[in-house]
Amino acid sequence: MTPALGRRTFLRGTAAAGVLAAVAPGVAQAAPGERPNVLWLVSEDNNPYLSCYGDPAARTPTLDRLAADGIRYQNFMTTSPVCAPSRFAIITGMHAESAGPAMHMRASGEIPSWLRGFPEYLRQSGVYCTNNTKTDYNAPIEVASTWDESSATAHWRNRPAGAPFFAVFNFETTHETTTFAAVPGRTRAEDVRIPAYAPDTATTRRGMAHYYDMITVMDGQVADRLRELEEDGEADNTIVVYYGDHGGPLLRSKRFCYDSGLHAPLLLRFPPKWRHLAPAAPGSVIDSPVSGVDLAPTMLTLFGVDVRDYMPGVPFAGPRPGSRRYAFSGRNRMDERYDMQRTVRDERFRYIRNYQPHLIYGQHIQFMWGQETYREWEQLHLDGALDEVTDRFWHDKPAEELYDLRRDPDEVHNLADDPCYAGVLTRLRRALNQHMLAVNDNGFIPESSPLEGYEASRQSDYPLADVMRLAGRAIELDPANLPGFVEALGDRNEVLRYWAVLGCAMLGDDAAAAADALRQRLADDPSVQVRIAAAEALARLGDTERSVSFLASTLREHPDVRVQLQAINALTHIGDRAMPALPEITAAAASPDEYVGNAGRYLLRVLTGTYVPAP
């Protein structure tokens, strides 16, 4: 099945009919058994801020030329809006949610012993594989087995004579850290477009203009690699792939399940010799979604290596390219803050399900606050200087969001309650549910539970369908669901009890009738994560004596730093009611664990009245 092309693409493709069917006279053809080289050029943290994607502020001549000579994928969506879980999917060909805790930022997925980084399969077939230089796989993928060389000097030039190569170069030029010190450059602040969800200020414009300058620098680095390919006489033998590892780092982008966090550029160029492996003619634009989980099977296919059965991705190039209707993504913990979102995107619509709608979008993340733009945005919120749209980031979330990307590319007009879109909502809900069941989504399992992991979550009692139903009722925030939560508090399954407690916590004062059952969970539940959630729910009801004491002692004494992190997040959520735990919070602020320390310092400043938006 060939990829579904948009009308624009089809018309352009028919003008170049025959390109895919035959190689022009005089052009070398691949010999039987011969294989191409593949060069991967990977930029970090960027949306398609490229002029070939129609951005008038961009200066990207190299990538524009690559798009003109190749294929531009209009809707490439990464599996996560942050690097480590996204790169897990890229290297394994598997969604991070399949092997918890890989779906969290900076974790180590519990992977099965047979799982390999896909380049290892290429190596076994005789392909020379190099990585320069970032890994960040969020799992114990063995680098030495995955790559012939992974270092700052790794290069295709070191390969054995005659060996095809798969060479990866990662450009950190556009990483979020480059936004921490925005300086004036060639891009004029008045020329950038500020999305509707962000405040249009001089600071926001300066940060965005600086980022465009960094993208131009990255474009030059891509040019350097392509020049090396030409100098070595390998351009005619090499398929070039350029993509971003996830969406951009600017406001409400990285870490958030919108197009701003998930939509990345993807360009492929096939030399004439290998054009029979391309899904469309040079200069084409493919509109059907592509997912980050599709990269591994596509590369295996291009080298003639069998795609593994456990890989859910669809090869989007090769002898028999396929297409997908939907791309799925999600987020869980980002650095020191917990949240859970799942989303599905087709060519036109994005549906988001917020599994912790009682938490605000803009939870304080110390690394993210390195950007002056976030600090100013929060200060404008505190000053009451934002309008309704730009202030939403600082409030809790709806359970569901639905956006029409054609009419609303900034995703600010939520259509989830619009009866005109009821059919779209139902379709995307169903698609997301089916996907989560298919990948055995580990995201509902509290971090550090023994149930986490590819094998543990399949071999033990993890009734995912039941958990999803319960969590779905929890996010309705309907007091009528409370009796069901109370009943589930007594279930033998840890994950069901956990989400029953969360359902009570989300109801706040409306969960008063569950207080006795919550006290029982706090007193003797075998799961410390359930007890933490019960303590938060009780504190929200005003029952603070035992609940805050438990959270404080857990923060002080528990040997697992991720459990400590859950405790201090619960203390953060209850506001001033956490004051009796001030000694433990003060100690946490000095924790050697980065995330516990960040959360402790923030909460300490809030409780002592010294917090201001600052790095």
C-alpha cells in the first residue's frame, strides 16, 4: 500500500510520472544484492521552523534544497515531546509506554532481554553503523552492541572497504539550552510570528528570533555533512534522512502534547540510483502521518533486513512503503513533575486526553525555567496581565482536548464539547484506546512500582482495560463516580487502588464521603505510592495531621528517590497545608538527587513567601 498523498502532492507527483518506475538513461542502477548507504542528520528540539515548510522567518537553504530534491513529510509526529522517551522509540522501534518507566523523562525502561537497538540488526547483516554522538535511550540499550562506534569522532569514513554504512550525526545546536541566553542576531524580532497561546512581548520575540538564528547555524552544519558526502564520492550511493527528535523548546512546546511539542521536520532524499525505494517523486509532500516509531522499521526495510514482529511501526519508504492513519504520543513525568497525557493525531485533528486534569499545565520545572520567556510568562500571570487564552497555561486542564489543525494551528480552540465534532471525537477516542491497549501502556503504573516494565506488566496482574475505565471516570471530575472509587479502594490490584485514590483526590472536597476509606489506605496499604496518593487526597479534604506527617516521613526516610519525589509533589499540590513538613522540605532542597532537590527548593520558597520566577 502506498502512502496517502494530499491533492497537492498527487498533482506534483503525476507531473513527474515514471520517476519511480524507471531510472533515467545514463544513471547508474543498483546491482543485484547491492545496498544503499543511509545518512541520518538529527537536530534537537525543533518544530519545522524551516522555509521549506512555509515559514517566512526561516533561513535554511540547505534543508530547503534537500526538500526540493527529496520528499517532505508534512506530519511527522514524535512519540514524546521530550528527548529521552522519544529516542527510546527511535532506537527500539517500540513505544516507551510498553516498557515502563521509559515513558518518564530520565528513567531506565525495564526492557526484555531480547530487545536490541535496531542498528544491531543492521550490523549483523554487514552494515557499518556509527553514532555521533548522543544516545539518551532511556533504557539499558547496550551501546557497544548497537554501534560499531558511538563517539564524537564516529564517521562513515572509518568503515571497512566496501561496507554499506548507516551513519548518524546529532546536532545539539538547537537544543533548549541555547534559548537560556537569547542574544540579538540576524533574525529580526518583529519578523517572527508569536503563537496565540503565548504572550506577545519583547522577551518572547527576542527568544524566538534567537532560536531561528540557531536553526540557521544547524542548517550550515547539515551542509557540512552533505559536503563531506560529496567529497567522498558517496552522494550518489546514499539516502539522506533529516529529522528533529521532537518539537521545539519554546513556550508550551517541549514537554507538552501539542503540535508545538510533537511536530518535527522529516526530509528524505533518494539519489537516482536508489529512487526505486522512494515512496514518491522528488519534490513531493506526503501528508499522511508518520510516527517516530516508524523510523526503525523503515531503516531495516531500506537495507533489506527483516522488520521484527514486536515493532508496531510502518515503513514509510522502501520496496513496499505503507502509511498510517494515526500517530500516537504521550507524556508522563517531566523531570521533577508528574503529569500524564495521551494523544492521537491524524492529518487534520489532534485529540488529547489529560489523565491528571486537576494539575495545571505550567507546573514549575527548574530546567524549563532557565528560559527567560517562561519566567516572564509566569510573572505576567501573577500580575494578572494576561488575556484568557495566554493565561490558560497557568490553570488546570480539561479532561479532553480536540483541535482542528487546519483552522487552528496554534491549538487554542478546544472542540471537545462542540456537537459538530462529536463524530471526530468518538473516532479519535476509540483509536487512542485501541492503541493504549495494543502497546500495554505502562503509564498508569506509579513510578517505582514492581509492576513496571515490559515483562512485569505482562506477566503480573495489570488489568489495563479495567484501569483505563476507572481512570476515565476519574478525569470526569463527577461526584457521582465517588461510590465506584470507594469500592475500588478495596481492590486487590495496586494500580486500580491507585487510580481510585487519584479519582478521590481530583474531586477535592466532593470526596469527603470517602475519607474513612482513604484513611484505611493511608494506614496499611502495601503500596507506598497508594499511600502517598491517599495522603494527598486526605490533605485536600483538610485532614492533614496524619497525611502530612506520612508525606514528610516518606520524603525524609524512603530509600527510593522517585518515591521521595512523589511525596514532595504531593506536598506541593496541597499548598500551605504542607507547612508542618517544612523541616523535611528544607532537607529535600539540599538533596543530591537533581529532581528532589529542584522540587524541594521550589516548595521551600513558595511556603516561606520568597518565591519569584527566577532561574
